[in-house]
Amino acid sequence: MAPYLFALAATVAASAPAPQHVSPQRMSDAVRVLASDSFEGRAPGTAGEEKTIAWLIQQLKALKLEPGGPNGSWTQPVPLVRTQVGTSTMQINGAEAPATLVQGRDVYVSTVRPVDKVTIVKAPLVFVGYGVSAPERGWDDFKGIDLRGKVAVILVNDPDFEAVKGDDAEGKFGGRRMTYYGRWTYKYEEAARRGAIAALIVHDTAGAGYGWDTVTAPHGENYDIVQSAPNTRVPLQGWIKGEAATALFTSAGLDLASLRVAARSNSFKPVALKGVSFSANVAVTHSAVSSRNVLAKITGTKRPDEIVMYGAHWDAYGRGTAAPQAIRPGANDDGLGVAGLLEIARAFKASPPAERSVVFGFWSAEERGLLGSEAYATNPVYPAAKTVANITLDILQTAGPSEDVMLVGQGQNDLEQSLAAAASQQGRRVTPEALPERGLFYRADHFSLAKRGVPTLLFMAISGAPDLVDGGRDKGNAWLQAYMTCYHQACDSWRADWDLRGAAADVDLALAVGRGLATSDRWPKWLPGSEFASKRGGAGAVK
């Protein structure tokens, strides 16, 4: 640890308030409501959203918070386009009879373009390695190839995810820790910039950080913020299952396993899948969706224009589109985060007013690509330059007290020192995320603010197995594995046997870190080497 960080940790520890006592029972009660069938899985643009928004505003009024949205309102509009893939036929054309690709079994595709149909006729396929163009890291998978009218086939994660000693990619992208270049969102964006007619990411559970069931969970549904130029999006985007990808490359006389190794070299060039092509005829329905973020605030006494922001997303996946249309209630993801924010708001209101304003953002459409927080960050109510920090709650563990708290995105900013000091006050320690390959730092709503230079802190329990007081890491791992089978599924539901003492302790930590910022003039700093350090401007840049 750098010397100035030791000093910072000591200063924060000395001034850290005694832990607040967040109520596990109140959190459970809130989730029981949000995850109930009557909320229909809280999908944007549905009756479930209307009920969720009304319930949130009711809770915030009861806590005597102020409206935090534009023009003194409780909400901020989030205009979305919703698409739904319908009947589809997809196939690989080759020298032999066409090979059918079945949606959900072999491939999973969707689109964010507001069109009635996506038609692709015998388009060439090109393997572009990891699909990364990173001049600052000396990496270019594309080598100037023209992808117009072609299908890009892309590996998930970063070029150094599977690198071994001696590979050119070794260490260039943080090793096992995923960067934004490893995220599927970046890969689709890059394919679109280069004119691809479709982009298919090769799925593997280790590289993606989740299984095929998670990939297919949206059932062909997709969302996007309304774009002034929607043609900037790739027409058809999705995943190809590992086994289907291997068969595809074999049909072109290529070995996918060997190409995975080749893609870790600086000399890699895109490889055409000769003798095969891709065709698709995909029906699409689309509609405009009016969704909303909910914003509340507590105005600061001395520097009300300086904002400490908390965030969680209110949305979940709604009803499935396939029979029996099971509700996916999102009890933990992120009903529990919402419940935590309400507890933090309650604690702030029960304490002397802070010098800075505290804002609570309940975001829409996180599950559709961080869209609610992105809409906010694109058109902020409170400027990023005056936003001191963002603290986000997204999935908390439900297995009881733990000896540690997981740090997501180690080495990004000095809020991790504040977290360590607050954890020490609880007699706990900070453990760096155990699964950095999942890229969780780029997969929650705080990222929309981080991209604009706002220092962030994310609480996300699926970043590793907690070291439980009762049962240690082994029992923590059993909890994690069990939860991941329900991630984005109907079984992410409220349970009476949850032990939320550990979750409440983590919410206490989030409260302590935010309170330390709200009652001081400190501006957190990005650490040297963070990709976001250069984005910080305004007041936070000169403190």
C-alpha cells in the first residue's frame, strides 16, 4: 500500500462513526413485497414497474426524503426501445446440407434495433479473436479488416484470460481480472463500429462468468435507450454455444482450440471461415417503453451542491416469454439492494444532517444493460464533476454474518481504503474479489458513473465466497454456488429462512463510507493506473 493510503486509512479509521444498526428484518420485509407475484418481476414498462415506482415513492415519503429528480419530481424519464425476437430460422451454409442453429440451444440472438425483421443471406463469417482494439495496450485483433456485411465471431473475456507464460497477451489486460474489453457490451459496440452485420460471442462458462442458462434468461427480449441514430447498433447480436462453435469451425476446416491459442499473439490476424456462411431470418417486434428512475435526496447543510450518491436497481426480469411464463422476481438481484438503500436513507434521516447532499438513485433497466443509470449519466440531474462518489448495492449474501467483505475492482480508487477502515470498526476485513474474471466492476450501475470519472464502490456478493462466521469459506462457497443456479431465474425469490445479518452488516459498511464523505470535505481519488482517472474533472479534480 502506498504511504499516503496508509495515512488515509488511519485518518478514516480514527474518524469512522460507530456502525449503524441496519435491520435485517426490515430488509427482509421490503424484499418480500418487491419480490411478490403482484409486482410481476418488476420489468420496465409493465404494470409491475408502475407498482414498483408507486411503492418506492411511498416508502421515500414515509422516510421524509425530498424528491431528487428533475424539477423537484420523484422520477426521471428513461425512454427505451423494447425488442422481442420471435420466430427465427438460422443456419450455417456449407458444401453439405445447411446446418440449423436453434435459438436457445445452439445460439442465442437478439437485436436492439427497432425493426420488424433481421434478414441475413449467406454472410461470410470471420473469427476476430477477442475482438479487441486497445492502442494504449498495444493490441489490435482487427488489423484493418473490413467487417461490412460480415458476421464477427468473437471470444469472450480478454486476450490474456487464458494466457500462459510467454504469450504476447500475458498480463496486458490484468490477467484473470476482466477489463471492459472483455465484456460482451464492448464486443458488440466494436463490431458495430466496424460495420459487422452480426456478432456472435463464443460462450464458455469460465470466460463469461456464468452458464448458458443465464445467457438465455431474457428469452429474446432486449432493450436500449432510445438512440438518435439506432443504425449504430449491430443488427443481430448474440452468443453461440461452445459445442456449436466448435462444430462451426470444424465445418470450415479450422480448429477452434488452436485458434484460441493463436488469438493470444500480437501477430494474430482475423481468420475467414472459408466455405461456410451464415443466414438468418429473425422476426422482431418492437415498441417504445416509457420507464423511470426514482431519485430522492437529503439536502446538505453546508455544501448542498456536492453530492454523495447511493444506487441500486429496482428492475428485474419480469415474466418469462416461454410457457409457463414464470415470474423472475429478482429478490436478491436487486430487491435486497433496494431494501439496503431504504435502510441507509432511514439511518441518514435519524442522524444530524450532513454537510453534503445525499442522493439515492433507484435505477431502471439495469438487467437490460445498465440503461437506467446510463440514461441518468447521459443527462444527469447532478453534474458528475460535483458528485463526490457513488456507492452501489447489487446482490448481497443471505447466509449470515461473515468475517470479510468482498472488494470488487481492487486498485481502482481510494474508497477501498475507506471500506477497509469501516470493516475494521466491525471487526471484519476486506477480501479482494475471488472471481475477477467475471468482470463485475463493469456489470453494475456504478459503472455508468465511473465512466464519467465519479469514484465508485460496489457491493456485490457474487464476487466470491464469503468467509462465514458459521462454516467459513466452504459454507460460503456452498451459498454462492446455490445462488448462482438461481441467478436471473425464477428461483431468485424471497425466502423466510434467509439470514440477513451479513447483508445488513455490508449495508452498514456502505452507510459508514458514505457518511464519512457526506460529513467531510474529502474528495476520493482514482488510483494511478485506473482507466477512469483521466475522466475526473470539476471540483473533484482539484481537491
